[in-house]
Amino acid sequence: MRRPAVDVRSAVVRASEWLGSLELPDKSDDALRAIGLQLAAAHLRRETPRLPPVATATLPSPAQLVTMERDQLVARCNRLARSVSVEGRAPCDSKTWQAVLPALCVSYARDADPVAVASLVRVAARLGVDRGLLDEAVAFLLEQQTDAGSFGLLADSGQIERRLQRSLRMTVEVVWALAALEAADGQLDAT
Amino acid sequence: MRRIPPAPTEPGELRQTFANVGARAAAWTTRNLARFTPLAAGEIDGRQLKRFSELAFVCACLTRPAPDGSQAILSEVLRWQDFVRERVEDATYREAVRKTPALAYPLLFPYLQLRSAGYRSSYHDATLARLTHHGHPLIEELLPYRRFERDLILWNAGLAAEPAWDELYDRTILARCRRLSFLDVGDMYSITHTVFYLSDIGRRPLADNLRTERIASILNSLVIHSWRLADWDLLCELLLGLRLIGRPTALCEPWQDAAAAFRDDGSLSSDGAPERSGRGDDPFASAYHTTLVGVLLADAVLRGCDAPLWTSVRR
């Protein structure tokens, strides 16, 4: 079931092209677009994505992560993915994360929530969860890509302007997750 | 974030908790036995029959030597068994099977449960002989997991050959699913029921280790999903499935949360779970099924004390 790397790569290339061609009515979104392009480039070079770092993040227990409110989960995951160091990994063993994070990704995929899935994939990459266990999450994320190259199936999202903003945000979220996974894979290959 | 009950100091503590909630849930069921009657206004009622059948099924599952700590449950189950036997032998009920052969299997289902525990009724056996002679109930077209259920129940009742376990299993969603995000709630219940039947409610060890690991992995993933949504009914069925195949969960907290979800009166309600249709204002209707599953789960926790309930390191 594992998605060939070439599928992921071509999805990121298409997303990058979409980001590059985007005409944004609100110039304040330019910064987000630039981050997206930077993440896509990092993915294609198999480099660790560089985002403005936060010093430290505390890893919740797996049980806390599962029972967390959705918005809190996304915020916490994003902080974890950007942190220089992670505190609180003990006493939960990695085997527990290997079981919980892929399952939680699938649970949010059932809710049709690519942003939450992408956030969890980034944390899974950070904690070294086996790539094969995340195949379903990655497949779900790739299925959210439009013909234009953006991520997020948002035909029901109302006004075009609002839809564009949401597409931009989702595309950056998904590309970030794919880049984080690719970098984690690259680090594994190097060892 | 939902409040999670304090972690137990050891698995024995959690087992004791389940002994207590299981006994309370069984007592709640006994207090509500009248609500399980298959008759409404002197006639067979479809909704009532479903409740009655579920009670008979749980009776048959639990009518066996009780493990330590489960005697309180067994003593209640024996009262349920008397209740089921009396209703099945009621003249209106007995005649209904012959009057409406199209409904013969659902009507005979409770009797088949009693039969698997050794009870015999010459009247119902004669009805069964006539129906079987004319090809019933094997003519029915059923969903794969329902076919599994029927073949198992007829075998346990001494009326059919041993189920073709592998063949029946291979047709189910559990055997065929490749992506869990494709499953709807009905599919998840198909999976839990397939595990119940494949393991003959814990009486048949699963020989194929690879298959067992795959099933455990699927159940564990769905445990995380149902626990996140506080869907106690599905969560308890999934935890029960893992117990029946002797596999642990990844975390201890779903067990704690499930035990804490039992109400003070002993009932366990599915209220609040998403994707579940409302059951109106009748607390019994929204609680009876989950409570019965809770009793089965408590009994399963108390059996096989050597098998770990969870694998994770405590917080």
C-alpha cells in the first residue's frame, strides 16, 4: 500500500507550481506563500524544513494527545514540529507512539480533517514513527490535492477569496508534513 | 481536554474496578428485565425482540464457570436465563414461530442461545425440524458477518456442522479492509462482531498468529478513534474483541475511561457518541445494549488474568 516516493514528489512539485502562480488579493498572505515554497524546496532537496523555531516544546502523553480538543492538538503539534528540543518524552516508549500516532491520523482522516492529519504526521516524523505506519495518512493527504495543485477540497467553502486563503493554508500545512517526513526518511537513509 | 481518571497503580486494581462495575451493570440489567420482554400488548414486537435476543446472546456467552471476581455477574445471569426460558416457552411466543415462518430465525434466535447452553424444548425442536426440512434458515441471503453469526449459532446449538472459519472470515470487512479511514460506523461493528464469532466469544484460540496480529492492530487503531470520540458502545466492543483474542491495548487510559463511564446505577449509555441516531427520551433504550456489552467486557477482563490488558509504560 505504500505510496511510491515519486507520487509524493510529483504532488509536491505541483503544489509548488500552484503556490508560485498564485495571485493573492491579500498581500499579507505573501509570507505564508513564501513559507510554502520554501517547504516544497526543502522537500525536493530532502532537507529538514526550516521554520522560525521555538526553543522548547513539551510532549504531551499519548493519552493527552488523543483526548485533546482538535484546535489545541493542532497548535501543540505545530509547536512540537518547530521546536529545537522536545521535553517530556520519557516515560512513554516509542512503541506506544508507533501505535497511537498513526491511529490518531486515521481517526482525523475519518473526520475529513487534513490540517489535523498533517499536524500529526509532522509530530510522527519528529518522533521517528515508522514511515510505513503512516502510509494511510500520507495517502489521505495526497488525495486532498486538487487538479490545480493546491491541497484541500474546498468546493463547499463559500466565497472564492475565502476559499483561496484556506487553500493556501492547507497547502502549506500538507507540504510541511510531507517535507518533514521526507527529511526524516533522509536522516534514516544517512545512518 | 477530557479529564482522564487517575492511572491505576497496577492492572489488578483495574480488574477490581471492572469486577465492581460489571456486578453493578448486571444488577441494573436484572432490575430492568421486564423491559427485555419480546411481547408488547400480547404480540411479538420487532424492537422488543431485538432486545430480548441480545439478552439471550449475552446469557449464552456468560453461562460458563465464572472466573474469580465474576461470581456476582454469574448469579445475575442465571436469573436472566430463567427469564429468557420462561418467555421462549410462552404459548404466544412458541406459536409465533410457526405462524410467521418468514421471521423464524430471529424468533428462534433466543431459543438457539438456550440450546447452546444445554436447554431443550421439544416444541421448538419440532419447529426447527420442520423448517430445516424445507430449507430454512439456510435460504436467507445475509451480510458476511451475519452469515458467520448464523453458522456459529447453529453449530453451538448442535444443529449444524462446525463453521468453515477461514471461508467465513475471508468474506468479511475485517479480512478485506485495507484502509481504516474507509470504514463507517456500521463497518466497525461488523469488525467487532466478526472478532466475536471468529473467536467463538473467547472459546476458540486463533491459530494464525499473523492474522491475529493484523486483527489486533486494526482493533487498536479503532480503539483510539472510538476513545477520542467518547463512543463507549463501540469502545467497549473493541476492548472486548481484544480480550477475546488475548491481545492488549497500547494504552491503559481507554480501559480507565470505559470503567469510569459506567453510571452509579450500573448502566452504561451510548448517549453522546457522534454518528449515532437519537433514541429519544428513553434512558433504557440508549443504555441497554451498551450495558450488556459492559457486562461482557467486565467478565472478559476477569478471565485470563495472565494476559496483559495494555502494554504501555505508565505515565
